Amino acid sequence: MIATVKNEEDRISEFLDSLLNQARQPDEIVIADGHSTDETPNIIRSYIERHPSIRLIDTLNLSIGEARNQAVKEASNEAIAVVNCDRLDPKWLDTLLTELSSADVAVGVWKGDAKTLFEKCVSELTLPRVSSDEFSPAFFSNCAFRKSVWEKVGGYADSSAGEDTSFAFRLRDHGFRVKRVTDAVVYNRPPKNFQELFWKKFGISKADARLRQLSKFRHHLRRWTVTSLLVFLGVLTLFIPTLLWVLLFSVGTIIGATIFVGVKTAQKLHDPCATLYVPAIIFVNEIGHALGAVYETLGRFFVK
């Protein structure tokens, strides 16, 4: 089992406890630490004293993708399970490895591990949901595969965001059998405030553009089209004042749609205050995605 961590002192103990309480214990645990500046390495070392199966490697100056590749190289087993620093369902590893016996790659799912109302809203709005037979690259930081498969696709991309998505498409392009395992659950902790949400989505979208993840293009196209049309209408109203009503109607429709989503989310979470959070979360999420893609695209265009 391999994991990449950096400055996770608030969550590393919960992660390791859930890992060590697995119904099926991993033969070895390789943790790649991105040269944390908090207490993460010391906490891990305290666990190593009690659990010799855990190994800690320092991956200073390596991206998450490179750190994962280094951890896979360090592992001695053929079957590799990959996860982030999140709380694991007790049957996570056993379920993944059982299904791996009839597939080249077994992929689990995420569920929200939200503590606050803001985090619950973010989980409800941003965590991907797919059917058991649907290919989704979003879950490939929660998976198990054989080292030989990893070698054939060239490992993970050199990136600190989107590396799991790139790995997923490499697996698909090579024709490997990917099996969705809905019982292999990882409880993901969402961003805890608007700033974290923005920079997370900005980084993901920036990486998608850098790695040229074409599956995401339709989402960026939607964002760019809507934004461009609103800006275009805004400029036109300077010359054709009657178009102001069209602009106001368009903006009103978008705001109304987000409020509707907020009401539905509030009903699901049984908390009316969610109605206030949701429109702002949708706005920050969309802006983060759009600006990340634009930033990377323009940077690649101007920096040759």
C-alpha cells in the first residue's frame, strides 16, 4: 500500500489508524512524504516504532506523480494499492484486492467526510458520482493495480494535480480491464473554506490543461462560453442599452438556478443555511476551474 502526504498533521493519525484497522492488513506500507514542514514525519515515525511494516521516504522536490512512482518502485509486492491521506472503510483493502483478482485495475469510490456545513455542501456539490460500470478518471487515487500494469503505462505523470486522471486514461488507452468497486470506500475530507476550494479547483484545472485532459474540455468549454457571452452582452449594452434586459435576465437565470440547487441541497442536508452557502460555492468552484485552465493555456501560449 502506498500513499503520498505533505503537511497532514491534522489527519495523518486518523488515516494510519484506519489503515492499520483494515480487515485485511497490507504486507507493507510505503508513505511518500513531500518534505513536510509540520509534525507529519514525526507522527509517522511514532507509528513506525510500533508497526515495522510502515516505511517513510522523503520525496523532496518531487511532484505527487513522481512521489507515487517512487513509492511504487520502493514497494516489493506485485499488487499495489494507492490512496491519499483520507479515512478508509475497514474493508477497503480487502475489497479492492479481492476484485483485483479478476481485473487489471480495481477502483474504489469516495464519500464525503465532512465535519462542518460548508464541507457538507462542498461534498454534495463536487464529489463525483458514477455508476458501477461507468469509466471515471476521478477515482484513480483510490485504486489497486499490479506493478507490471503500472510499468507498461509508464507510471504516473509528473504533476501534483491531475496525475491520477492521466494515469486513468493511460490505463484505458492500453486496454486494461478496470473494475469499479463501490464497496471500497475512502472518506474524503473536502476543502474547509472558500480559499481552499478555489485553489484546489484552480490547481486541478491547471493540471488538466497542462496534461491536456481532453475529457475535461467540454466542462471548460461550457465555462468559457457562458463567461464570454455574459462579457460580450455587457459590452454590447454600452452601445445597445435595450440589451441590458437580456443581460439581466441571463444573470438572473444563472443566480436563480444556483439558488434552486441551494434549496435542493438544503433539503437533502436538512439544514436551511445550506441555501446561503451553495450559490457561493458554485461560483468559487466555477471561477477556480475556469481561471486555472485559462492561466495554464495562456502561459503555454506565451511561454515558448
